[in-house]
Amino acid sequence: MEWLQYGSCRGMDVNDFMPIRGDIVKIRAAKKICNTCPVMFDCRKYGLSNHRAWDLHGIFGGLTRMEREDQLRIAEGRLPKNRKAVRKNDND
């Protein structure tokens, strides 16, 4: 995971990216950092590919755990049952 050294979060407290569910202020702050990160898509790919194996909590590539679950369901052709899945664009 060589890409980690180029992340905007490098050197930051990992807890800044592990907000408690519903902590909107912390979630928005983490996403703001992710949105300008040069390796956001590598991080997102890591979060999505390891999500179920490691039950990853936190923000990875600008996505919360619930957003990653939605993305995986969309990729599998299943939409979330009780949540409205939102995609920024078809390339997400």
C-alpha cells in the first residue's frame, strides 16, 4: 500500500477518520480532507475491497461505512432495502 504515503491524512490522528456513527461534524471534516486527497480513489478501493473481510469502520476514500455498504450493494445489483442509495455520478 505504497499510496498511503501520499495521502492527505498522513501524519494526522487516525481517530479523526473514525467518527462515531452520527457525528456529522467529524464525518464532514474527514470527508473534506478526503475530497482533496491525491489518493482518494486508492483509499476508497481499499475500503471497498476490505470492507466485509475486516468489517472496516471509519472513513475510507471519502465514504462512511454505510456508504461503502451501499456502493457494494449497487455493484452487486442489489439496492439497499431501507436506505436510498445516492451516487454522485455513474463513475463512482
